[in-house]
Amino acid sequence: MLFRVPEPASWAMMLVGFAAIGTAFRRRGAFIAHAA
């Protein structure tokens, strides 16, 4: 089976999206820890 490799722009957008989600979760976790 052949899998198409996404173009570099798609990889970049995907990485930026995952980084944003990770940052949001880390900030939310830190906020909850400080609020408690």
C-alpha cells in the first residue's frame, strides 16, 4: 500500500496546531494548580 506524504506546509500547520493545543493544556493545568 502506498501512503501519500503531506506537503511541508501541511506538516507545518499540523505542528503549529499541536503546539498550540499543548500550550493551552499546559496553561490551563498551571492555572488550575495556582487557583487551588
